[in-house]
Amino acid sequence: MKYKKEWGTSVINLAAAVMALGAEYNRTDKTDPRKMVFYFVLPEDTADLEKYFGNLEFDFDAVERAWTNRTLNGNLCRYADALQSLKSVVHSK
């Protein structure tokens, strides 16, 4: 793996949720423009993550499960900002 603890998804709404929770955007694989994959890593400073998860370690799979089960909670303003940022990535060259 090129990046430590890198996690990716092609679902832009899930990617925005992960970003809104404090994961750091790393890159996008645009090999297939119809199915881009957004990749994230844990930031060096995890203070923001600890606000949401306490002393628990951020777990991308747990976030994905909560998203799929519609039990994920977070800041809607941060989610909207993250979604807009990822849409800008999609439309950039």
C-alpha cells in the first residue's frame, strides 16, 4: 500500500461523511471517470477525531457500516462543505 492506513470509496456521499468526521482527503483515482475512487488517511493530529470518537481509534469500516445502516451522526455543515470540496475534485482536471 502506497499510503499508510489509506481507505477509499467510490461513493461520494460516504466520502463526504468520512471527510466531515475528520479524515484527511489524500487523492482521487480518476482512471475510470465514471467510477472515481476517493482516498483518505488519518491526519497527524487526531484531536478533531477524538471529539467524535473519544479515545476510540477511527475505524473506516465502522464508519462505512454506520453510514450503510443510517446510524452515522455528524455535523451537517461539515458534511455539506466536504461534499462541495469533493465535487470540485470531480470536476477538476
